[in-house]
Amino acid sequence: MLRQLAEAVLFEGLASESAVPGGGRLHGRLHGRLGTRLFRALGRLGPFGRPRLVPGTVEMADAAGEWRAASLDALVEALPAASEPRERLLAELRQTVALCHWNTDHLPAPERRALPFAVLDGALWEGHPYHPCFKARTGFTLDDQAAYGPEAARPFRLDWLALPRGTVALALPGCEDAFWRAALGADWDRLMHRLGEAGHSPATHAILPVHPWQLRHLAGREPLRARLAAGEAVALGRAGPRYRASQSLRTLHDADDPRRASVKLSMSVVSTSSLRILDPHFVLTAPALSDWLAGIVAGDPALARMALLRECAAVLADRDGPLAGRLAAIWRESPDLAPGEAAVPFNALGLCEPDGATFAAPWLARHGLHAWLDRLVEVAVLPVWHLLVAHGVALEAHGQNMILVHRDGWPERVILRDFHESAEYAPDFLRDVPPVPDLGAIDPAHAGPPDDRFHAMRSAAVLAELVTDSLFVFNLAEITTLLSRRHGLDEAGFWRRLGQRLRRHAAEHGLSDRLEALGVEAPTLRVEALLARKLGLAESQGSVAVPNALFPSPLTLLRTGS
């Protein structure tokens, strides 16, 4: 955590002074100044200028100028931000420490390579490789971690809540009664009996699932507490299939039948950089957006190796009221695998196992590093890139949102998920796509001209930032850094070759002009400043310019010794 915090400080330019060793490949001491405090660490600069520090080497100078091992408290205290966000960050860091210790003390380190997808998705303990407070889960106790943490992998049922129909909106694939009967089985009749005992009926009230932690959290606070006390809202108890938390905490896989849809629930928990409620303006539009994206993929043979997990149903309570975003659910398809196929979350490829080897080590031994990596680019990276360049649609393809489908470790295809808040398009850059759904008719917030706040972006260049940021800087770079450290990959050479492959792809498909319009061949790329945003500095430091590892300038090549 200390290493990741120091890396983020250096990467986002939060240190008023920073220096890296010159010459060679930039191995050595990296220095920074935070106010009156100096800090340093051993490390190097990786692709896109990402500092890669050696764990255990972060030091700070004391008042006498003596170098000592840094602490989280001291580094946070020195950050150039107001006291309140610094205190909040420190609390999230301490919570991350506590939950990591609980995992270590109570759970055996899992051997993960042979786990089925839904189980593996919760067993990636390491958390976000950039965010230092990657297990903040604010409001979680250690008992909550045992009951609902993905690492504990305990199955649990959902709570169900009934609310007046006028406060609940649904976007379901067909008849409401049939949907709930399919989702709940025999429990549907039991819940309706309880609703009748409370003096209501399906004509007056609608139901929705709630994460048990969320219902406990909201039931003790206004306005839900008052609505429950007045009998306007009715807690119907737990019902339906058992679920198990995925690595994202609020997305749950069906533990009884992993082929059934997963469900994403709102949780008033801060983890990494966000409060994990469901933005009310992105819930009901999810099925229409997913269907549109799926139509684009199905209509382009060049995307034959890409599949999407559609968000097929949604329910939202109190859209314009005080509980907006805190009571909501989105159902999402689960991976459909052919015989002999297996699936892994993409971020597993940047991890190591308890045996000390990388997750992908057996695959690399079987297929060869370069052959395997070239294949990964063809089946997983290029489809996401093609969707952007050919059609003008960007997906937030970070490691958690991508799923690699393989046969004995050989990459076969890629599955993308989680679109409702993150898929973007530039209307003037769209090409060969079905008509864009009228999302404004579903939620008025989406009406009006593109303003970069919802799915419609004002320019192709803004659109491209989502893909270069998520797919390259904070996703694929984690994998190549590990392969460089553990398997001898020439990392700078890989990224340079990947840039050449992207240019060749554009030429092969007649997309060179569109590639140029995206602005991704510039010497620098804009990358979201995640820590600065968390510290309330996003307005002045919302993004940072980083060297373009895909299309490096002569100066970059000279500095990296490539």
C-alpha cells in the first residue's frame, strides 16, 4: 500500500519536485518532495511513465535530514490536500490494512489456476494494482468481511424490499410476474404472502433485491427507517438463490447455478475511488445500451472473438428522491463457455500464485512467451481497439471488466462486461452501428447534446482516452510489467511493437484516417489522476500527461534506452 501510494504521488505529479535517475532504463532512486518533506525509493519508470517502486524501499527524511522507512501516516500527512480528504484517505488505508490482515489470518492462500470463473472472480485478493486503498470497504466490520467479502467466498441470500409502485421503476425483458418467478422460484409466492400479511399487494407495491449489508445500513437511517416504521416499505426477508461476492464486492454470482445471471447491487461503501452505489441515471438505461452494443458486435465479423455480457434487466427505487441510487439492481449475463473452454478475469494475468510463479506461468511454458502474448493481443486487445476505431465506441476495458476465454491457456476470445456507467461514444465519430437508443426517453438526464457526462462524448479524442487509460495504462501495463520482471519480456519493445500493430490494423481495415482523428499517436496521452481526484484535487489535476509507450517520441526512446 505504501508503495502504491508513493507511485501514485509520483505518477500524478503531486510532489512539488520529483526526479528520476538518468540514463539506461531509469533504474535507481526516485525522489519527490511533499511540502517540506522529502521521500525516495528504489525503482524505475515503466511504460507510460508509471513509477515501479521496489517494495520496502520507500523512505522519508526526518527533520535532521536522516532517511528512515516511511509510514502511511507520514506520507498522507504530507500530501498537498486539505485535512479532511487526507484524513478520509488515511482511514481508508487503515481499513485496507485491517481487511488484508484479516484475510491473511483467517483464510488459506488459494491455489487459483484451476478455479471455475465465478469462484476465481472472488479469489483475486490482491485488489486494484494502482489504488492504494484497494480494500477500503468503508463501513465494513471484520464480521462483514467474513460474511460478505469476496475473499471469504461465503454464499448468502439477498434481502427483498417492497415499496409503493410509484417509487419503483423497472426495465425487464418481458412480463414482470414471469421475471420474478424465474428469479425467485417458489420463494416468489412466499414473498407475496408476506406482502399480503403487511396489507399490500403486487398491485400497490413492487419488490427489489437489496444486499443484506445495504439493508442493514439503510434501515437504521432516514428516510427508509421512517418508511419501514409507517408500513409504507416492507422488509420481506431473505429469499431466492444464494450468491457469492465477486472481486467488485457489489456484483454477485449465483452460487447455486453460475450459468444464471449475476446481479449488481447498490452498496453505500467506498472502495478504491468511488462510493459503490448505482448512479440512478445509469440504471434503467442499462438494458437498452447493452442491446445496442451487442448489435454492433454481432454485426461486425472483425469482432467475432469478442462477446459482451449484456445487462439484461434493471430495477430502481426512488429515482428522484433521497434514496436515489441506494436501492437498485442490475442483472447481467454470465459467461457462456463451450466444452473445453475456461475463463479468467483479465487482471489474474498480472498476479502470482502461492507457489511463487506467475498465474500464467504454466501457459507460457506450454506455448512460449512471445507466441502467447501475440495471441493475447490478437484476441483480447485488438477487438476492444477495433470497436473504438472502426465504430466509435469505447469500453472501459480495465482488468476487472475483461474476461479471457482460453483452452489450456491458449487465448481464444475475450468477453467484456459492465457497461451501464462507462461505455462511451462520440456521435460524430460513430460508423456502421445500429441507431443509438433514445436513452433520454428512458431517463431525461441523457437528453440534450453531448457534454462528456453521460455516454455521449463531444469528440473522438475524449472518447479515446477511456480506452488508452483503462486498457493500456492501468490494465495491460500490469501484465507486461510482471512478464518483464519474471519472464524476461522486453517491455518497451513490446509496447513499441503493439503501436506498430495498431497502425497495421488501421491500414488493413481502411481506418488510418480514423486512427489519426483519435489523437492517440501524440507524444503524450492524458490519463485520469485517480489519487488527485480522491483528494479533491480533480478540478485542477483531473488528468496528467504521460509519455506514449505505444508511439514513443525520439526523446522517450533515448531516455528509456530502447
